[in-house]
Amino acid sequence: MKVRTVEYFIREAIVSLKRNGLMSIASVSTVALSMLILGLFLVMVLNLNHMASVLESQVQISVYLQDNLSDREMREVGTKITKLPGVTMVTFVGKEEAMTRFKQRLGEQQGLLSALGDTNPLPNGFEVKVDKPEMVKPTAQAIAQFKGIETTKFGQEVVEHLFSLTKMVRWFGVLLILFLALAALFIISNTIRITVFARRKEIGIMKYVGATDWFIRWPFLIEGVILGLGGALIAVFLLAEAYGMLTSKVYESLAFLPLIPRSPFIANISGLLLVLGAMIGALGSTISLRRFMKV
Amino acid sequence: MTDVSKVYSNGSVALSDVSVNIAEGDFVFVVGPSGAGKSTFIKLIFREEWPTNGQIIVNGRNITELSLREVPFLRRGLGIVFQDYRLLPNKSVHENVAFAMEVIEAPRREIQKRVNHVLELVGLRDLARNLPSELSGGEQQRVAIARAIVNKPRVVIADEPTGNLDPDTSWEIMKIFEKINEDGTTLVMATHDKTVVDAMKRRVIAIEKGRIVRDEAIGVYGYEG
Ligand SMILES: Nc1ncnc2c1ncn2[C@@H]1O[C@H](COP(=O)(O)OP(=O)(O)OP(=O)(O)O)[C@@H](O)[C@H]1O
Ligand SMILES: [Mg+2]
């Protein structure tokens, strides 16, 4: 293919984009909207996944001791825990320490505690960390067997909740994205159909004078790809801005929330959206060409 | 063309068992009453329609065996002229003719040279910058002829090229066809135009109800109207 021919294709595509003004804008907007929602879902699902695995690796076991243990007995339990395989850190959390933390967590609602008076119902305990996430559960079970243990707890439930939430969001997202992608495909193929129709005479003449089908197709394909890519570009821009804002806000005020850093995460998602947009555009025009022009 | 039949999908029989041989450099009229199958005959040559039966050989190629991808290359060896000119309204005369070369990716210099040459041949050099809507019917048809021959086809086929024109203008068109034919291009023309056929004294193939009823080396129209 010659450079001049490529120029011709692109020129033709742009001319017809302009001629279709309103339809072009509608197509680009639809693609932008679907790509934006797709992007948002990707960002959300991937972040939830990320959070779940970060939390999982940080999970610690809370060990609560029976109330009647002497200091020596408590120390013995501590030593036994330290000797378990995989345990990396054991911290003693006394009743008072536990109460202080509890008050902190309640924040402004500390008033609720006044009902307790001077009594402290919280038990003595340990915080245990292990080296691998999968060691959490067996270690917790082993500790529960020791003498003098009231209960052991670990954050497994939170992690599992997060994972199942991710799964739900993912399914919902897949359905929505499928629907939106179809809508984008439909509107692009409709735009191209209008172009094809407006130029059916020209296409007919091209065929009579011996233009190949590919020669006839290219301008329409390019037009479709421009529509798809244009929409995806808008979505990518909005998404990058939004995520930038979100991450900086979260780092300021909710620093403990583990978000995926903006780069190269957003760049990767952008790449994906752009490729997808271009593909939807090309597919949309192919459908129209096949159905309405048999080229 | 050997034993060619064409039955349209709605069942109407346009041609049945037609066999003709048109030699290179011939000038042939295809005549016959309305609905006889003249247009179908033309359409079969450039593979607008598929024959239901039989073989068609154009420029040494059996076009019934042609795949869809090869059709454009068949058409590059043909020049096609229609009754209704089929020019692009938003392109100038020059651009309309150049278009036929652009879509087959001819070099730019070549396009410039050829377009000027064929516009000269049909006598339209001075109107090259005009739009088709600014031309008379005869002039528009000359543009269409220029476009048909700009890629140097070995065969020019025309379906009632003078159908919309008055006798004087038709005669000008025929003079151009004659010139093209003198350069060695085969010419096949379907027509209703009795005066033209009678005056040209060329080979005439008469079709009636899809069958060849007459094939004379120097023929006359032979029908009323
Ligand atoms: N696309 C088509 N589908 C079905 N039937 C067709 C089609 N084209 C032509 N026919 C039929 O085939 C027959 C021959 O038609 P054709 O157009 O070849 O005639 P013609 O000789 O060119 O007539 P005219 O002089 O009026 O142009 C007619 O009976 C017509 O109704
Ligand atoms: Mg006809």
C-alpha cells in the first residue's frame, strides 16, 4: 500500500466523520461512557483484590487468655507460642492496653464506656504474627489447644468477605460491560451505516472501475477506529484524572487503605481500554460494511 | 460466450443458451426490444451478474471461475459506460476521471498525464474544472467515457449510452466510440437507438426474449423504434 493511498484513506475517513457530525459525537460519547465504566470497574475490582491480599498478608492472630491466669502462667503461654513454627512475633497486650486501644477505636463515642464504670471486662492477650498468610489458620488452631486460652481470633472473615465482594462486583461488572460494549458496537455500526449509505453511489462507481474491496473498506474501518479510539481516549483521560484525585485523597486521610499506586497501573488499564475501543470501532464498521454494502 | 443462460432468482429468464464470439477490436451493437436481455448480457460481461449456466471468457479469462477477490482485476481491463453517466456530483470533471485511476493506485504523474489525454480525446479539456451539474447530458456522458477509458481497458462495454441524449449529441458520442475503437479497443454497446445502429454499419447482435435471433457483420437495427 502506498503512502498516498493511506493519506487518501485517512482523508476520506475524516471527511465523513465531519459530515456525520452529530452521529460521530454520539458514537464517541457512547464509547467513552462504556469505556469509562469498564475502566472504573477494572480499577475497583483490581483494588479490592489488592486490598484483600494485602490484608491477608498482614493478618494477625489475637489470643485471649482466661481471666484467672497468674503472670507466670501467662509468660509460659507466651513462650510456647513463640516456639510454634512460622511464628515471627508475639506481643503481650494487657487488659489496660486493650482498653486504651478500644477507646481509641471508639473515638468520639467513648461516652458509651461510662456505663462500665471502673470495671474492665477486656481480657489479657497476645498478638501473634506469622510469616505466611496460609499459616494463620493452623497456628490459631494450635494455640487454641493450649491450657489457659479463652479463644483465638483472626481476620480471616474480613479477608473472605472482601474476596466474595470482589467476586460479586466482578460478575456485575462483566454483565454491565458486555451490555455497554454491545451498545457502543451498535451505535458505531449505525454511524458507519449512514456513511456507507451516503456514499453508496461512490462505492458503486469504485467497484465498476476496479477498486478492490479492501480499498473500499479502509476509509470506513479508519472512521470506525477513530470513533472507538476517540471515545476510549476521553474515558482514559477522565479515569486517570479521577484515580489521581482518589489516590491523593486516600493517602492524605485514609493512609491505611492499600490502593494500587497510580503508575503504571492506570497506564496499563488505559492501554487495554484504547485497544478495546479501537477493536469495537473496527468491528462496528465491519458489521455495517458486510450487511449494507457487501464489500 | 458459450451456452450462457441467466435466470434471475425471481424466476424470470433473461438469457437462454446464448453463444457469441466477439473478437478483439470488434465494434458490436447488442439490440432488441425492451426486456430482451440486453442489459443482462452487458452485466454478465463485467460480472455484475453470474450466469446460471455456461462459460464467459473475457480478455482470455474464464470469468465464471473468477473468485470475488479477482473481480476488481477483471474490471480494470474493462471500461463501463451507463445510460445514467454515474458521475460523482461533488467532484470536478477532472477529479471524476482521475478517480478511476486513484482507486487502482496509479502513480500521480501518470494520472495527470492520462486524465489530460482522455479529456482531450473526448473534447472536454476546457471543462475539466467544472462540476457535472454544470454540464449538458452529452458532456456528462463524455466524462463517463473518459473515465471508462482512462485505465486503457481492452474492452469498453456500454449499456444504452445514448439513451438520454438527442440525436445530434448521440452522434457525437458515437464518433468518440469510433475513435476509441480505431485505437484497437473492443466495443460492445447495448442500445435501442435505431438511427445510430443503422448509420454505423457495424456488427449487430439482435436478442429477443433472451435468445440471439440475428448476428450480422454489417447490420441494421431491424425493429421499429
Ligand atoms: N435484477 C433482476 N432481477 C430479476 N429479473 C430481472 C433483473 N434484471 C432484469 N430482469 C429481467 O430479465 C429480463 C431481461 O432484462 P434486461 O434488463 O436484460 O432487458 P433489456 O433488454 O436491457 O431491456 P431494456 O431495453 O428495457 O433495458 C427482463 O424480463 C427483466 O424483467
Ligand atoms: Mg437495459
